[in-house]
Amino acid sequence: MSLSRILSGIIAIALALGATMLGGWYFTFLYVIIIFLGQREYFNLVRAKGIAPAAKTTMVVSQVLLVICTIDSNLADAVMPVAGTFICFYLLFQPKMASIADISASILGLFYTGYLPSYWVRLRAIDTASFSNLPLGGYLPSSLSAFIGRENFSALPLGLRTTLLTFMCIWAADIGAYFVGKYFGKTPLSGISPKKTVEGAIFGITASIVVGVLFGYYINLPEFYLTGAALGSLIGIASLLGDLTESMLKRDAGVKDSGDLIPGHGGILDRTDSYIFTAPLVYYFITLLLPLIG
């Protein structure tokens, strides 16, 4: 593993954890940048197939979606159909008649790189307003002791705790799958990504479940052994599917990486593909299922 890959990874983790800690508009601003860069890479993949999507329009409405999620997450779901309609109208009145592929690629860009990632903003915003002690809706614990001990940590905002749990599970799944697949994997998982193995995938999901249970106990989830295992399973599987989906897009476009923005890692999509499908599942697990349990 090259030095540039290690350093860029450390910087990315530090930025992610810092913005996650602050929450509010600070967290949204980070995702504004990530989604902008990720969508730009996605549309470059689409253009490599000879498709002409409504790239600028989709990128603008995706940023509007993030702003609305921060102001009132209850209104966010209304943006998707309105934005999709607006994109179709835009393509209809272009000088060159749009194709089915143009429309489909635009709507997929909105859904895959805009709507789904916006759930990270919604997830972090849970229970944040009542804890805000910084401008722009941010939050900062009074001391580092807030992270020491189960009782102190469980008193932090629920959105912060569950966002950190999700990050930990994704990292455990990615790292576990990488090392086990590299050194012990023998059975190919899918032709979409030849380097991935069944052994790596199983160990990655198992690692996510273990971290989910341990971290679920630490953040005081109700029935932590069940809810933690369920969350770990969902996150591990969704992380793997996100990785395979992005690999499928790159394979179809005929490229190795989605970009070259991050030294040693490729593009933004290459580093965030595991995060795309996870946030919606965790958000609805926390907001719909968890209240029924405890």
C-alpha cells in the first residue's frame, strides 16, 4: 500500500469524522462537495457510453435536495419526483431530441448520486436540533470525556451515534473483505469485480455484524445484540452491493477507476461506493423499526 494512499485515506477519514462530529450545515457542506464531485464522475462514465444526460440540471437539483434535507427532512422526499419531472422537461426541449438512455441516465444520476447519499444528512440530523450549541446548527461536546464510557457516549445525539456506528461497520466490512479476500480468498464472487471473493465477502459481512453488536452495546441501542446484529448485516450487505454496483458502471464504461482525484484511491465514487446504499437502510431502521423495539 503506497504512502500516498495511506496519507489520503487518513486525511479523508479525519475530514469525515470532523464534519460528522459537528453535524448541521458543516456536515451538509461536506456532502455538497462529495455529491458534486461524485456526480461529475458519474456523468463522465455516462458520456463514455455516448449518452448525453442533463448533467448540470441534475447536479443543481441534487444540491437543492441537500439544502432541503438540512432545513426539513420531511420535505426531502417531495424533491425526488419534482426534480425528476424537471429533468424530463429540460431534456424534452433540447434542440436534439433526447433518447431513452439520456433520460434514464439523468434520473439514475439523481437517484444514485443525489437522492440516496442525501440520507446521510438526514441520518446525522436525527435528534441534532435539541443538542445544537454552535452556529449553523452545529454541535460540539463540552469535552472529550463525552466519548469515554457507555453512559456518556449514549447521551450524545442519536444521529451522531448511529452515523458513527454506520461508519464503523462499513470500515470493518471493507477492511475485513479486503485482507481476507487478498490472502485467503479463492472463490470468485462475481464477474463484475474479479478480485472480490466469496470468502472476503462473508468475512466482511461478519466483521460488520460483530462491530454492529459491540458498538450497538456502547451506544445503548435497545436489545443491542439483535438490533446491532441486524444493523451490521444490513450495512455489510449494502456496502458490498454498493461496491459491486459502482464496479458494474465502470466495467460498462470501460474504465478502471471513476476518476483520479484521490491519490492512490482513484475517484470519489471509488471511495464512497460502499456508502451509497447504506444510509437509507440505517435511517429507516432507526426512525421506523427501532421505536417499535424499544
